Amino acid sequence: MFLQLDDKGPRYLQVARALKQAILDGRCAPGSRLPATRTLARELEISRNTALAAYAVLTEEGLIDGRSGSGCYVAAFAAAPKRPPAASAQATARAPVLSRRGRRMQQVYDRAIPGRQHRGLRYNLQYGLPMTNPQLASAWRRALNQAAAHVQTDYPDPQGLPELRAQICEYLARRRGINAAPEDVLIVNGTQQAFSLAADVLLDAGDRMLLEDPHYQGARQVFQARGAAIRTCRVDADGLVASALPRDAQTRLAVVTPSHQFPTGAVLSLPRRMQLLDWAQHRRCWLIEDDYDGEFRYGTRPLAALKSLDRAGRVLYVGSFSKVIFPALRLGYMVLPPGLREAFVAAKWLTDRGSTAIEQAALARLIGSGAFERHLRRAANTLRARRSALLGALQRHAGGAVEVADSSAGMHILAWLRHMSHAQAQALVEMARARGVGIYLVAPYCHKPLKHPGLLLGYADLPPADLQAAVRILADCLPRVSQA
Ligand SMILES: Cc1ncc(COP(=O)(O)O)c(C=O)c1O
């Protein structure tokens, strides 16, 4: 028998690994006798003790059976499936058989915009990059240390730590006008998990669901992967056009961003909020309110959430700490209508047995100590300054070429390029990138093709001077692509 040792670690383990491989790939048939340890030692030029130790490892794993006096035999159940011919083995390795849902997930992932592979840019205006905040970082470290010192090591409550849910309720009452009790709240691993749980609990493959157009890709990707039949409804300067919602009663679920439409920035007007709630109530459609950055408003008070107007219990409110703290935290929450609570807790429990307890406890401390809301006030001031630096620079250097969608909230702006073709806009993105500035087209967020190209520009991550420098480079590229 030919055994190839791999030279990694102790000799007896190398021998045991090589023998195990031979057994699993069928070279040592089930029930067959293995060489005596003396023979094996001679063939492999190892000591007999090493051979004995290797056989002992395999005996312990149940792969061989030592019958005293008559040698060692390969265990009967150690039979591996017959090896397929080499060519088909290769083909199988290339294309494993996935479930339908597995295939859809893979396709969605392959088509997704490459995430954070734009490192090396001098100025990256990518939407979603978090604001670096040293004060928050040290408050967070303190909270985390304290939480770690008192952590309960048992599995956490799958619904979320009661103290965090209680803090979230107080915060929502103060800042978002939502009246919720801790038992209405489910802690999730970010908005993304809230979408996944909603798809699990509320939709079967082929069921209809509705997105705004344009919309957040993270939502579309989840529902696409679940095989939902996705429809869209247009938005204008007042947000979702409620009169254009589908008239039939087939839509099971809709994802909306009323506080700050993503990505246009429009705020859903009160009459439309009432129309939307009425539409959902009459069709027994669930509304997921994605309140991703409603906290950051400049010049006006934050609007109360749609959930605060929901008398019929159709709104599943989703909040995330990704924008208000940082996305690496992967924590968010849902406020659920009473009838859905148990099903969502069950889905969360089945998925991961609950979110990580130390971070939840630290977050409860951060909110409870007042440090969180102090941070929100400081962050809003910083973001306001960055936003006005970006808008001012665009106005000064590129005023004739870009038109910024009216929005006084959030961490990004949408700038339309009214006089440019889509090809020219793509060339602009590439030229700016070659000069170290990351800018991004809005087209991937849209369902229907756009009349004009637009740019989605995130400003949270860059100080005012960098934003101004980036816009100067962008403005310098504009005439070059317009003439091309
Ligand atoms: C529209 C929208 N919703 C939600 C989120 C937050 O997602 P998560 O909580 O999964 O980080 C983002 C983040 O970029 C977003 O843009």
C-alpha cells in the first residue's frame, strides 16, 4: 500500500492521516486487514511505536477495528462512496448541486455591486461608509468592558436582552414618537436580518411584495433570493406615490422608507402616509418601515415614524445602529405588531439563537448612560457641516452640470447629471476613480431605467476639506467627459 505522508506535525499523526485517506477513498476496503505494525514500520521507515500510535488514533476514531491476535481491520462502515471517474469528479467540484434558494442566493451575490473594494482611493464618496468618531469609540470601549465584566454566559433571550429592549422603547418614545413595550421589540443583526426574517415568516416563493423605485438594494437582494415576485411603485419629491400603489389585494408585504426615501431623500408627506396605511389595512398587506437614518435631519426636527400613526397594526418598524453607531456592530431592532411577535421570535431563535449578548448589554449601557444621544447630537452637527461643504462645493464648481435632489437629512445626497448621457456618466465615474475620487451611479438602485444618470454621494466619512478637494477633481473631469 502506498502512503504519502504530509510532513505536518508528529509522525504518528501523519501516518494516521494518510491511512485515513486511504480508507476513505476506498484504497483500503471495508473489512480488509491492514498491514501488521512491524510491516508498516518497515515500509514507512518509522518506529513500531509510531505505527502503533497511528493505529490507536484510527481505532479511537472508529475507522479500524483491532482484533487481538489477528491484526487490525478496516471498519465495515468506513466505506466511502465509490470514487466517481476523474472527469465527473471535477465537474461536480465545479458545480455543486444547490437548492433553488441556494442558487438564487449565489446569483444575487454574484450580481451585487462590489462592496468595499475601492480602497486606495484618496477620496471615497461611497454611500454607507461610517463616520469615524473617536469619542464614540472610547465610550463604546468603556461600555463593552463593563458589559463583558457582567455578562451572563448562558444563551441569551432570543428576543433580545430585556434591558436593551427597554432602553430602545424609551429612546423610540423620545425621538421617533413610537409607543412600544419591550415585548414588542425584537433585537436583530441589522436591518438585513429583519428583511430575512420577514421573508421567512411572511412570504412563500412566488408571493408578491413591493419596493419603492428607486430602493435599497439590500432589501431587494433578500426578497429576490427568496423567490418573491417583486413589484415596484414610483416615488417623487413627496416620497412614495401612494396613488400609484397596486389596486389588487395580492401584495403581502411592502418595504418603505418614509422618513428619508432611499436614495432620493424625499420625506413622505402626511397625506400620503395616511393613504399608505389605509391601503395596507384594506389589503392586509404588511409594511416594513425601514427607518435607517431618520435621526439625522438638518434644520428640521426628526419626523415621527410612520409606525406612530399605525392604528391597524400593519407596520413592522425596523431601526438599525449601523448609521447611528457603526455598521460593524450588526445590531438593529424591529417593533412588531402583537400578532407577529411569536412567529418572529421563533424565526430568530431558529436562525441564530439570539444576537450576541455582550454587544447588546454594552449598547443598553451606552443608551442608558445618555452617551448615545450625546453622540447623536454631535454626529448631526458634524454631518451637517460635511453636507454643507459638499453642497457648497458642488454649487461653486459644478453648479451648471449637477442638480441636487432636495433633501435635508441623512448621510448622502443624490446629484442628477441632467445634461449627460449614461455612457458619459459612466466615463465620469471612471475618470474620477483614475484620479483617486470614488463616485457612484444611482442606476443600480433603480428598477426602471432612468431618464438621466445620477450620482449617489456619501459624505459621512470625509471632512469638509476633503469633500471640497474631491468636488474640485470631479468638476475638472466634467468638461472632459462632456466633450468626449
Ligand atoms: C436604506 C437602508 N436601510 C438599512 C440600512 C442598514 O442596514 P444594516 O442595519 O443591515 O446595516 C442601510 C445601510 O446602508 C440602508 O441604506
